[in-house]
Amino acid sequence: MGMTTLRRRALLLTGCACLAGVALPARADPSPVVPIKQLNDGLLRVMKAGQGTPAKQRFDMLAPVIDQVFDLDAVLRTSVGSAWNSLPPDQQEMLRPVFRRYTVASYLNNFNTFTGQQFTVDPQVRPLGNGEQVVHTRITSSSGESHELDYVMRNTGGGWRVVDVLADGSISRIAVQRSDFRRLLSHGGAPALVASLTSKSQDLSDGVS
């Protein structure tokens, strides 16, 4: 995907971190747009690597970017909902790495091929009134078809991070996950959710665990 308005520095930082296999250091940048540009940059890398690159290698390329850009712990807690506080600490710890793998695998599955698409990030953010900001992005295919993704950003003190994703401006990823997670937790508790996320991750990333 040929991206527009990406900073060269963000590209180099993302590239170095992916090659090193470590998370990017947190940056207290005043603009919530910057992390989304880093995310798009990372997605471009794995898309251009293509499915000819082993899934494990692409996973290791993207995972550090997801770690930096998303507040995965906040996303997991909100996705589980009120049941989170009732889970024993060991079950909470069991869910965290599984949820991380599932999140990375989902992005690898959805962004696995480069065919000339373009990412455009709107520099104007939309405040939500609770301190959070929405960054609007558009993905345009080479044929001109476009798809919108809005990222809900929260300032964690170490920088802006994603706490929800809105498909086509309204469909909350967390809301979709919460419905599925609630059903699994009610029938089999945290072990059932772990098993489901593990299975989905393997399906989405060619068996990478």
C-alpha cells in the first residue's frame, strides 16, 4: 500500500524495531496521529513482505509495532468487561499473552498482501469529550475502493495508544469482542476464552503460536 504523509523518521524507527524484534520505546508525542502512522508503516512492511515470507517472520515484524501502538491491556480488560475484576490474577495473566497473539494474528490476516493500496491519515483528530481522541484513516485499493478505520486513542502518560478500533466509523472491535468473550466466559471461564483465542490465532496466522 503506497502510504501518504508518512514521516521518514517513523519509518526508520519502525523498521529498526521490527528487525531487532523488540518493542519501540514509548514516546510522549503530543499528537495521537503519530502512532497510527507507525502502525500503518508496520502494516505496509508485512504486506510488502507478502505471504511468501514465513508467517513467523511476519509475526515477529508486526508484533513490536502492535505492542507500541495499542494499549493491549486496556483493550483486553474492556473486551472482557465487568467479569475481568472477578477473574483470579493467574487467569488474567494467562489471558494477556494469548490476547496479544490473537490481536497480532488478526492484523496479519487482514493485511497480508500488497497490491498498490494506500493509507491516508487525517491530520485532524476528533475529541470524544473524555480526553480520548479519534484518528481517522482511509485505506484505498488500486481500483479506488476505500475502507475507513477510526482509532480511538488514549493518552497513557507515555504517549497516545489505541484503545478501540471503529470499522467504517462505527463498528467497535471491542463491542464485537465483548459479546464473544462474554459467551465463552459464561460457559467455560477463562480457560474456554484462552482455548478459543489460541485456536483463532493459529487459524489466522498459519499455525504460528
